[in-house]
Amino acid sequence: MPPYLSALAAHLVCHTAVVVDHQFVEPSLAELYDVFHPWERRGDFGFYLPLVMSAKAVLDVGCGTGELLRRARDAGHTGRLCGLDPAGAMLGQARMRSDIEWTLGDLSTVAWDQEFDLIVMTGHAFQVFLEDDEVRSSLSKIRSVLTEDGHFGFETRNPSVRAWTSWTPDNAVEVQTSAGFVVRMAHEVEAPLDGQVVSFTTTFTSPGWDRPQVSRSTLRFLDAASLASFLSDTGLAIEEQFGDWDRHPLTDTSPEIITIVRRSRGAEILIVLSGTATCLVRGVEEARFGPGNFFGEVATLDGGPRTATVVASTDMEVLVLSGFEFEMSSPEVAHRMLGDGSPTPAGERQSSGVNWPTRLQSARSGRSRPRMSITT
Ligand SMILES: C[S@@+](CC[C@H](N)C(=O)[O-])C[C@H]1O[C@@H](n2cnc3c(N)ncnc32)[C@H](O)[C@@H]1O
């Protein structure tokens, strides 16, 4: 392979392959996951199952062995149930059921668009997102995979409760496998809270094995305020939040931060690629938009309500960007639009409709629609 191609291949691998803990990629350990975490002892599934049952199309991100979706099918769910996980061995367990869609991968490797009215991440899978960029890009992807009125439900352990202090060998758990062996699982923290992350080992031992199996993990503990800021940055609005599986309100001593979010209204910027549109404010024409113009940026950037209605005058092709994608692609333009952060006087919250940088004008959105009418 020519050197430039191997460099490109290495680059692609770095950007698509997620490193997953040994305990999820080793088949003999994946087989034991549901034995160590049985349905009866999981308060979270009692919370999520009714949500799954009342949704038509459900995506479980980091579905692991797929127990939640399997239970939903058994309980009579007739719609679309899809599990996504980057660990082949966990998905191998899930795939024992063929009446559910299982996808090997993570949020960066899938191309769904507004197809699920419920997305869940259970078993604290959300805590695997360690870097700010990873949290933002995952939430942004979740937003784009949700239908317009869809919901995303997930939990993260409350950092103020310091759950990792009980992850010690004294609290090891033992189970008996179907083959009759006893297997012991013990956690030990390697690097206690450093900023917001904790690294620990999980060691599995059994008299039936030659040697122990050790799995290393790192999890991020986001507090409620940081989480809220990531959510609003990525166009997601908190609808409900609880501190435990019995739906008690979130407090400093709650073990969990359980959050249900939906897409925020008015969190998209539209760039005109072709065609024309008219901008109406209280029914009066204020401006016309053509190729290179954009609109929707005011409410998206300042979080306020929409201020005008844009109606297509011809068939149009538009590029749709979330506020997060918009700021990432051109932060200097985003900040100039908001007057570098200085407050905008009331009544001046109107789209400038100025030309978009030429490098973005050649991009094409997969979501073009003829004759669109968009409230902006
Ligand atoms: C603790 S298990 C939870 C499994 C399942 N959700 C449950 O509640 O039983 C965490 C799962 O997250 C998966 N995972 C790890 N990194 C991930 C990523 N970047 N995106 C999605 N899932 C990931 C692992 O493979 C594993 O199956």
C-alpha cells in the first residue's frame, strides 16, 4: 500500500475505532455480564422498560448484551428495537435473539437520521465519553438521530456521592456460572478522581481458570451543571431529571443523575444552497434569502425564541447545521453575529442573512427538501 494510503487508513482507524474494556470484548467475560448484573437487581431497567414500551422506534446505545431490548420484545413491543455496541463479544450475547436489530459500532460509525423516538444509554454507558469533544459529538449525533419529538434517556453517577470509594476488593461479588464454577469480580481504583475521571481495574478470578482476567476502565463523572451545559450546547433541552430510580428529585446526595432530554426548539441554522425564500416578521416581508444567505442563527446562538418565519419561494436546497456544528465550523463568525458576546438590544434580534463563508457553500446536506417552509 502506498505510504499516503496507509497514513490515511491509520487516520481513519483512529477516528472510528473505539477502545473498549477487556471485560466487554472477551467472550468468556461478556458471557458473565448478565450473571453479575441480573435483571432482578437492576433498578434502572424498571425505569427504562416503560419508556421503551411506549416508544415506536428505540435505539439502545452501548446496549451490551441487549437485555433491556430483549425484555421489551418479550413484553410485547412490536416496533423497531435496535441495539448499538462497539464490543463484538457483548453483541455476540445479544445476537442470540434475532427479532431485534443489532449493530456493531458506536455513534461515530452510524448514519441514521431522525429515525428513533427514544434513545437510551443504560448501565452508566454514558460515562465512557471522557473528552469534552467526545461528549459533545456524541450528544450532537444523538440529537440528529432522534425524531423531531423524540427523547433521550440516560444516567451518570453523581460525582458528589463518590461511588468509586466503595470499589474495593472487600466489596467483591461472587457468582456461580452455568458450568458450576464460582467466579469472583473485584474492583480496585488505580487513579482516584483526577478532574472528573476515575480509572480502575476489574479482576475476575475462578478456581476453574488458569489465571485471573483483568479489565481496565476509565469513567467520567460529570456534575449536573456541567452536564446541563453540554446538553444546551448541543441543542438538547432537559425535560425531566431524577436522583434515583424511584424518581426522587436530584439532590447533592442522590446516587444518580438520571436525565430525559428532547431536541431544543430552534437549534438549527439553515444555509441556502439554491433557491430563494422570503423572511416574514409578523406577516410583513423583511428580507429575501438566496444562495449563500443563512437564517435561524439568532435563536440558535442566543437560546431565545424564534423571531421570524421563512417561507420558500422556489424549490430550495439548504444545509442544516446544529448550533454546535455551526460554532465548531466557524466560531469567529458565530461570535461576530452575537456582537462578541455583548448583549443585543431588544428588537435587534434579527437574522443578518449575510453570506456564508464560501468553503461551506459547496457542502451538501442529505436533508434537502423541495419547497420548504420553515419557521425560524
Ligand atoms: C456497563 S456496560 C452497559 C451495557 C448495557 N447498556 C446495560 O445496561 O447492561 C457498557 C457498554 O458500553 C459499551 N461501550 C463502550 N464504549 C462505548 C462507546 N464509545 N459507545 C457506545 N457504547 C460503548 C460497552 O461495550 C458496554 O457494552
